[in-house]
Amino acid sequence: MTDLIIKSAVKDTLEEHNVAADFYDALDDRVSDLLDDAARRADANNRKTVQPRDL
């Protein structure tokens, strides 16, 4: 699996919090699911372009 998130960006965004090592994998899985769902929605609407409304 390709990393979809940038760990340093997540850490910077959550600067007030500690980030568990396994959080990144869970977040990456969640993002992957979102992208898969968005692609399915675009396909269902006969589009090749994924749009914000597909989220």
C-alpha cells in the first residue's frame, strides 16, 4: 500500500497532541477508503473525474 498521508504534516497539524505510531496507518486506511468510495461514486455517475461531491 502506498502512504497517502504525510506524517510530518499530520504531526504539524496536531502539534498540541502526541501522535501514536499506529495512528498514521489507521488514518491512511481511512483516506484510502474515502478515495475508493469517491471513485465508485464517480463511476456510478458515468464520470472519470472525481469531484468534491463524491466525498
